Amino acid sequence: MAVERTAVNPVSWSVEMGFNQGEVVSGHTRTLYISGQTAMSDDGKPQHDGDMAAQLALCVDNLEAVLGEADMSLANLVRLNVYTTDVDLLFQHYGVLAGRLGAARVAPTTTMLGVTRLAIPGQMIELDGTAVA
């Protein structure tokens, strides 16, 4: 059975920003819940201290690695949570994330939150999500 995704957008401004207000997903057989992914190396060391763009790119790489291990890709992402210690700085570099999602032709429901800090000192962004296949 193929996964069917139906965007739910009672307003249109979010689509212009790259995310849907809601998505109805049917026909899926597997759901992947993804833990927060930060700018950590494969051996668990924080990377790119103070560099939001590089941290964001590595977060997306790490998110894609988890998806790949589950035989999924960004195209399967239906929910994305974005946590950052600096919302204004993140918006300056948001194209890194938006470009990768756009290339995957996906606009997952998204929440962005500014937080005081993340678990690992020096980390500025964390992504978690839900994917279906």
C-alpha cells in the first residue's frame, strides 16, 4: 500500500515558508520517531562551535543518516521539530534546511522553538522528527 499524504493548510503563508500546517497520512506501514539530532561527529564529539550554518548542515546530515538506516529519506519526514538557542541567527541560515527539504520535495509540519540551551554545551540547534513509509 502506498503512503498518501494530504496537506492541510487553512492558510497559505506557511507553504511559502516551506511547511504545511498539517498533513493527513494514510496507507503507511512503518513510523520512525527520530531523537534530537545535533552537530555531533560519528564518535559523539560536538562540531562547529559557534557556527550556526555548519551546525545546521550537520544536524540535517545526522537526521538523514537515521532516516537512511531505516530505509527512508527526508521525503518520508512528516513532522520536524527545530530547537535553537538563537532564533534570529537560525533564520539567517534557515535556507540550509529549507533547501534540503525542498530538494526532497517535502514540507513537513514544523515547530521551531527558542530554548535557553541544549543538552551539549556549544550546540545551537537540534532537530527531531517523525517519518512514515
